[in-house]
Amino acid sequence: MIKSLVHPDYLALTSWLKNSRKQKGLTLRDVAERIDEPFQTVSKIENAQRNLTILEYVEYCRAIEVDPAIGLDLIIKLSSKRRY
């Protein structure tokens, strides 16, 4: 099993989060304020240097005003393409 921080699906998810934030016109500091974390934490999340729990993921999605199910669908689709 690939470690989650370098897993291609996790990288796709964090890229989606970053792109979604930018599409909404939000800065790292905007998101940091909304989730009550330092902006460096947001940067680490978006650059796959920090893992998210599922609860943090949902909070992050709400902070950037996107449906968490979209990101989950993304990683489900990516993982279904692999053979085990």
C-alpha cells in the first residue's frame, strides 16, 4: 500500500482542493481564517505535506464552498481504475 501523503489519489485530491479554492477567489489566508488554522497549515494541506482527517476534509470543503462529495467521487473514480 502506498503511503497516503504521496499516494497519487491524495495528490489529485489536494490539487482539486487548491484549484477549487482559487476558482472561488479565496486566498490561503481566507481559508485559514475560516477553519481557524494558520495559513501555513492550509499551504501544507494543498501541497500534500499534511494529511487531512475526514472531518477536517469536510470542514475544509465547507470553507471553500464546495461539496465534499465531489472530491470523494474523484478519488473513488481514480481508485476504481487500479487493479488489485
